[in-house]
Amino acid sequence: MSSTNIYFRNTEEDKSSSVELFTDLIRSIERCQSDQLKMMEEQKAAEKQAEDLIKELHQEITELKRRNTELEQLSHTDDHLHLIQMSSSLNTRPHTKNWTEIRIDSDVNVSSLFIALIQLKKTLDETLHKKLSQTGLKFVQKFAVDVTLDPDTAYTCLILSDDGKQVSDGDVKQDVPENPKRFDTFLCVLAKQGFSSGRFYYEVQVKGKTRWELGVIRESINRKGKFKLRPEDGVWTVILRNEYQYKACDDPSVSLSLRVKPEKVGVFVDYEEGLVSFYDVESRSHIYSFTGQTFTDKLYPYFNPCNNDKGKNSNPLIITPVSPLMD
């Protein structure tokens, strides 16, 4: 298949995903609109009922006042014959409602409207988050690259697999050649492949680990000594600490509340756009993005499996093949 056909197919897929997203949103809005119109009609009916009852109540009050005036007049009359004649009609109790049994819950519809609007916002938020994350992940996976670990950069305690796809902490320093590219303080290793333009994406399995660091780092980072995990120093990472504490090492750092514990993390970089994004591949959700960055150096994928913590964090970081998402 030619590159032109691939581009056309991807464009059509993107259009289809966008149409599906907005169709779902429109349906949600139309559903809510229908509910609100029904509630508004019910509200109008309740208001009409209230107006009719108020009118009826006023009529009863007027009638009771009239009778009260007549009774007041009769109480002062000396015409006993007239008193006898009027007593029969005045002794007849006027028809009145038992107003204590009347209920007009005018606030119910307002409350329902408010609740429905909150539900709509929640639905839209969830739909947008889900659809945009899935669409975003499908899009970035198109820029998958094959990366392998560079043993010349690996800290001396790290153990790399022969195929350069796995790294773990071996606890013991190994006898490795001196190399200006090697990190001598932090338990990290870079990929052999560096990028100074365009877009690239790769995935790393982090299953079973209690600590790890992933991201990209500038080529000119200090390799002999310490550096800080922050964009200002040329490091863009998301990290895990204490098994459940996720953090984006931005400036300032950002604590992340993830719905599920990621087992595979996708890392995407758009060099020209100054974007570094992280995804939970299994749940198809977005984790965090560094935006508005300025890259001047070549960028390298960065891996830190962290201390194995007496076997509690012994699982390796594994660079895995990218399997495109299916609908």
C-alpha cells in the first residue's frame, strides 16, 4: 500500500472517529433537552395548578368574609323574624377545600432540572474523556517506533536483556567499560534511538512494579552526577512511587489520580509542537501531557526501573511491540 493510500485511510479513520464522537455528544444533548422540555411542561402545569388554587382560595376567603359580615350585622339586629329567616341559610356551612391536604411541590422540577444538568455535564465529561483518549491513543500509535536500550548509557547496576528490550535493577555494580554517555548516579538507561524532529511513540510494560520512571530526556543532560526530574533541566517524566503514588514531574510536580493501575504505558512526543504525552494503553486513557515545551536538543526515551527493593520491585521495564487499537 502506498504512503498516499495510508494517509488517505488514516484521514478517513480520523473523520469517522470525529463524526462518531460528535454524534454521541449530540445524542446526549438531545436526550437531556427532551427531558428538560418535559420538566418545563410539568413545571408550567404545576404553576397553572397553583394559580387556579390561589384563585379558588381567594374566592373562598371572599365568601367567608361576606358571611362573616352578615353574621356581624345579624348579631346586632333586633328584628327577630329576620334573624330566624336568615339563620337557616347561614347555618349551612360553605363548601371549602381542606387546604392542609394540598401539595404543590414547585421545587421538585427545579431540583430535577439541576440534577439533570449535572448528569449531562458528567455524561459529556465522561464521553469526551473516553472518546478523546481513545481517538488520541489511536492517532499517536500511528507514529510507533522501534526503540532498544543503549547499554553504553546504563547505570552499572542495571541488567539489560540481550535484545535490548528489558531492564531491571541487579543490585550489584557490574564491571562495565567507562563511557562518557553512561549515567553514574541515577539508576537509568536511554534508548539507542534519539529524535530531533517529528513525532514518535513507544510502549513500555510496567506490570507488577512498585516504582518506575518513564519519559524522554535531552541528549545534553548531565550524565556524571545528579539532575532533577523537571522540564527546566530537560527531563519530561511520569513516575510511580510506593506502588500507587503517580506523579508528573512538571514544574511544579502534579499528583495524578488514576482510575486504574497502568500495566502498559505509552509515550508520545511531537517535537515541533513541544508535546510529551503519556497514556494507559490497557484502559485506553490519557495520563498526562507536557504542553508548550521548547525542544532544542535531540530527545531520547528514558527508562528507570528503580531499586528492586529486596525483590518487591524486581520486575523489569519491558519495551513492547505496539499493537494498534481495535474499535
